[in-house]
Amino acid sequence: MSVHLSRRRFVGSTAALSLSALVPRGLLAASSATQKFVVRAGAEIALVRPEFHGHFAEHLGSCVYGGLWVGKKSPIPNIDGYRKQAVDYLRELGIPVLRWPGGCYADDYHWRDGIGPLEQRPKRVNIHWGGYIEDGSFGTHEFIGLCRLLGAEPYLAGNVGSGSPRELRDWIEYCNMPSGSTLAEERVRNGSAEPFRVRYWGVGNENWGCGGWMRPEVYGNLYRQFSVYLREFGGTKPFLVASGPNGNDRKWTRGFMDTLEGGAPGGLSMHYYEGGTDRATEFSADHLGQQLSIFKRVEEAVTEQRTLLDSYRDGHKIGLILDEWGVWDKIPEEDEKRYGKLWMQSTMRSAVAAGLGLNIFNRQADKLFMCNIAQIVNVLQSLLLTDGPEGKSCIRTSTYHAFALFKPHRSKTAVRVETQDSSPLAVSVSASKAQNELVVSFVNPRHDADFEIDCTLQGSTAREAKAVVLHDPDWNACNTFENPNRLLPQPHTVTLDGSRLRMDLPRLSVATVTVRTG
Ligand code: AHR
């Protein structure tokens, strides 16, 4: 089902800038261990939207139940039912946006099942993720409560596959209408006098797969129909996100756009997983290289889908959203039994993968609107792991730390960086600037090569530089419940010589340099 459909790989051309065309010849004759870069602070790309660091929580395994939500009566320390340690870690990182309740689950979720008195909420079977019974105790109010605790913008994924325009229209009214209507009064009776003011609304999920197995024309027609009824209530205009392609599937995007004939959605949701052939902690060197190479195709997919959208009238108004991304490795059955469906470790390799993705988002900041990694807790490439739904331990993964290393880029302006090498496993780089600061991130995906970074900062005067690195030569290294801090970002030596920045970039590392400028 979704796994296979989501892991299609695509090959295309690359549009990377070559440094050889831009740097005097002598400079390129350095040893192969030296990687040269030029940060062009004057060459602005676009704002690094905080939403590039967005997240996704599905009713799947122990992501919501037992992960984020333990219930108010749980012996696990909690804040009104939310796992306290998870809330503390996520607040520290900052969660700009959170998408819920799926994923595949969204197109079989009926929002009325998750409101009102707990004892009256129906019990439903989760048909996509193991056939277990959901008691509905985490519903709309609980989700909004979590978003408020985390300071995250809520993003609700609506049901198209097994739902109706009326059901989704009513959910929007229930959430956003301040008062006066029967649905608004129901929300007030259920505990929220204030409207939720939810802006982001997904109109289905993977409707080419688990969301109804539709052809793009069929989905396009349904999107047209649904969109007529999905309205502004109480001054909150919904930003509608249409179900987009699986990877770089142009046929889907074209079929959808041709059917639309105008009336652009706010966003188009593209999903791109980077499949892995081994278990997370047992990767071979070859498979590591194969998986990390996929990121080049992700970048091509972003540019090609953007170009395709822009070729349509009003297509430039549609925000391209990488709504689900991340590594998807082979998952041992014993781990799923113990910890929950799709529970997956995050290793040094995963952190490098996260860094490759986050660098792409900076470089393609003018083409993207939002990116949500799958998923926030316990499922796939998660930021936090808990030791099963009943477990008290909650640890930060290597992926959490990779996101933390990219946090300084948020809300800055991405700028161009010229590189020597644009092959799939080359050192990956991106940079952003604000008034008195320049931030540069480097990722070394090679397991067999350490590099010296020689980076010229053009167009700004550097005063002082500080670096932080996440690194382990063992790509299978990870944080565990026994050793939760094996992988932690560490201060790293960087030297500044006029406008030249130099540092070592060890194999398998993610490093961020913050430069004071002025
Ligand atoms: O993230 C897990 C699943 O992957 C989602 O439910 C679905 O949208 C995708 O196929």
C-alpha cells in the first residue's frame, strides 16, 4: 500500500551550480580532502520559512496514544494528559506546524468521533495501521490543546477518501466559527469558547493510494467539489492543501492541474520518503550510500514540480509542500510488537539524512512553502522515542539534534552557496543571513572521507564564528534508553581568517557555523 507507493524513486537532471565556473582556477587545485565553497551573502534566495521545519503526528503505532498522549490518569508524568517530557523537549526545539490526524488515517477519520464526553466517543478500528481499536480520547480539542502547549500552528488533514464535503465543511465551522451557529455552540459546550482558528486544511491525503486509490482526474473533480464548501468562518480563511504527487510523479500533478482549470489551492502536498533496505541500526555501507543518494532526487523533484506548477495559470500561487518526508528503513517485527507500529530508531545516518533534507529546503526556499517530517514521535524518522506506550522513558533522537542544528536558519534569508562538487554524496551546504548574522550548515554524508572545509564568505564582513557539530563515525550509532546522550551536538573548532572560514568536517557529520557579521 502506501509504503511501496511512497518509495518510488526517480532519476532526473541536476541544476546545481558549479564552482569551477565561478572561482579562479588556482583555488580549485587544492587537495581532494579540501572542499571549497563560496557563500554569496548578496545572492538572496528567499525566506527560510519556519514551516520548513514542520512535523506530522498520525494515529499510528505509539505516535499519538502512548507517545504524545498518555491520558490524564497516567502514572507517566503528564500535563493534562500530554507526556510532559515530550512536551518539554518539543517546546525547546520549537514546533512551527503540526499536521494531524494522518496520513492514511485521515481518510478514514470522522472528526465527530473525537469530540464530546469521553465515555460517549465511539470506538473505531484503525484499518490502516494494524486493526487496533481507537477510543477517540485524542480528538480535535486534545490536538488543539497540544498545539497551544507547543506553540505550533495546527494543520488538520480532512477526509476525502471516505468522507464528504459536508463532513469537512462542518469540521471547519466547528473549529473556526466564533459563536451563534449550532456547531460553534457545540464547541463551546465541549470546552472551548474561543474558536480554534485553524488555517491549514488538508483536502485528503495520498488520494492516489490509501486515500481512495483515485486517478488524478477523479481526485481533481472531488477537490473542485469540496473546495466550494470549505469556507472562511469568523475571519479565518482556510488555506487548502490538495493531495499532490507521490515523489516526482508529474502525471498526477498534471492530471490534477488539468482537471482544476483554475481555482488554485493554497498548497499542493507532495510526499517523498527515502527508503532503506536495512534495519535502522544495521545498515551496510553500500545501503547507507544508496539511501543518502536519494536526496539529490528529492531536490530535483522539488524543482521539477515547482516548474510544472508554474507552467499553469495561477500555478505560481500554489505553495509546494513536502508534507511527508524522511527515511523509511526496514522495521523489525519485534520492535513493532514491543514499541508500536512503524517504531524506528534514528541513527547517525538518519541525522545526516535530516541534514541533507534541511539543506535542500534552504537552497530551494523560493520553491517551497512547508515541509513536514514523518513523524514527530516513535514513528519512522522521529524526533523522540518512548519505550512503548506504557514506558516512562522519552529520549531525543539524532534527528531531533539535527533539527536543532538547523534552528538558527529559521526566519533568516537563504543565500546562494557555490560548491565544487554536486555529485549525490558530495558535502551538502546551505546558508542564510539576517542583519548581523550568517549561518552556514555543512553535511558530510560520506562514511569513508573526512574533509577540510575552506569557505569564502563573500558580501559580508565576518567578525566571529562559532560551530556546533553532530558526528559519529559509526553510522549505526544511536541514542538508546540506556544511553540517551550518545549522540549530542558538540562545540567544534572553526577558524576565521578575514573572509575565509576553515574547519574540519569529519565523515558522517552535520555542522552549523554561526558567523557574527557587520
Ligand atoms: O507516514 C506513514 C504513512 O506514509 C502515511 O500514513 C501515509 O500518508 C504515507 O504513505
